[in-house]
Amino acid sequence: MKIGYPCINRSIGCSSGRTFRLASYSDERLEETVRENLRCLQEILRFNLGACILFFRITSDLIPFASHPVCTAAWQETFAGTLRDIGRFIGEHGMRISMHPDQFVLINAKDPGILERSIAELRYHAAVLDAMHLDRTAKIQIHVGGVYGDREASIERFCSEYSRLDESILRRLVVENDDSRYTLADCLRIHEETGIPLLFDAFHHEVNPSGEGVAEAVDLCAATWRPEDGILMTDYSTQLPGGRKGSHAENLDGARFREFLAATAPTDMDIMLEIKDKEKSALRAVGIARRDGRFRPPAG
């Protein structure tokens, strides 16, 4: 088991997701921004290693505008050495990486333009992970997408478009249950049709259930991962007290997290904490998970 958090470290004083306005794009500005983003990503990973936080979600803004037609910079060539070094560091220390494009990536979109832009964005994400020479356990997670007034047709459209995606995307793509549209049961149907691994979002399952208990849900999702995909990835959060339904907590509820670990044992998984204080909750979760036989200390 590895514990992680997404995208932003609030302790080290830099961001790996610096960007700029599209109107001010130039290749020179892109390269300057990416150089700083990669430097900060290396700092975050070193911080995480020291804290035994071995799971991390890299921001989609690592290479700004990479999937946009305006981007003419050869960033893969320019930063090939740095990206390879980052991947080597990840591999040497037994870390795991994921990425999560935003909600506008919809491979079941009815609009051909949205679909084209979504595929371009997925190609970019796959290119980042490939440039780091990471194996296929580094994943790109997406949601099923819109319902468009017809759930069955939208699920069928997802399956159809999924089958046409580039191999570089297919080897990394996983789909998660969401908090309002597509339940775990819906995602299991998609897996049966496509073979796509299912990332289990525990909080989404709580607010948008389909009848399975947590232990059963984790086991069902874990069974969709092939050995070459690595072990199950799970997103974890709890309800923000007083917030609207589905709002993520500001801090880790230690008691609830212990209950989650107990309920899901012995199924192995890597856990991404979608909790707003980022590495602070990850540090607490690592302290709790050390008592769990599934927890893995750093390699190397």
C-alpha cells in the first residue's frame, strides 16, 4: 500500500503547475515555465520520499497548453533528459504516479470537437508518462462523462470510442465511479465491455452508491486490474462537515480512515487522499497506515 495526495504540495513553496495566459503564449515562455515546473516536481518528489509518501498525482498543468494547437515547442525533446531523470527517481524509490485530466475530457461526448480535444489531451498525458519511461502502472484516470439524456447510449458511446483510442492511451487509462452520474455498477458494466480497469472512489461511492458495501466494492474493482497494471488505485475522502453533499473534507478524519483500512483488508491498494490540506493529511495517513500490513516503506 502506498499513500498519496494530488498535484500540490503546500509546504515547499513552489508549484509544478505554473501556467500563463494563452494570449501570451510563446515557445520561449513555455520552456521557461516547464523548466520551473519540472524543478518543483523534483522537489515535491524528494519531499514525498522523505515522508514515505509514495503515491503522487502529477498536475495536468505540468506542460501548459501541450494539447492546444498553439503549442509548437518541442517540449518532449527539450526536456527529455529531465523527464527521464524524474522517471528514474520514481522507479528507483518504488513510487507510483497518476494523472487526472479535468472534467472537460469526455470520450463519450456527442460533439466531435469535444471528442477531438479530449483525445488530444489524453495523448498529452500519456506522452508525459511515456517521456518519464514509467511502466503501465502509472495511470491516467477519467470519468465516464456526460449522460446526455440517455445513459445507455452514453455508456455505449464510451465503450465504442474507448476501443478506438491510441495504444499509448489504452495502456494507461482507468475509469472511476463519480459522485452524481455513473455509479460503480455502471463502471463495472463498462469494464465488462472494454476491459478498462476501475479506480475506486470511496467517497463517490458513499454519495452515489449502487448497493455494494465498501469491502465488496473494493474487491470488485481490484479484480479489474491485470498484474501489469499494478494494484488497485483508490481515491479516498470524506464529507466536509456543513458543506454541500459531495464536498471534500479539509482534513483527514483519522478514525474514519482507520475504519476504511479495516473494512478493506486484506485487499491491497494504493490510496490517493483527495483531501484539501494535501500533504498534511497524507503525513497523518502514513502514520496510521504504518500499522497496516499492506503499507510499503520506500525502496532504495
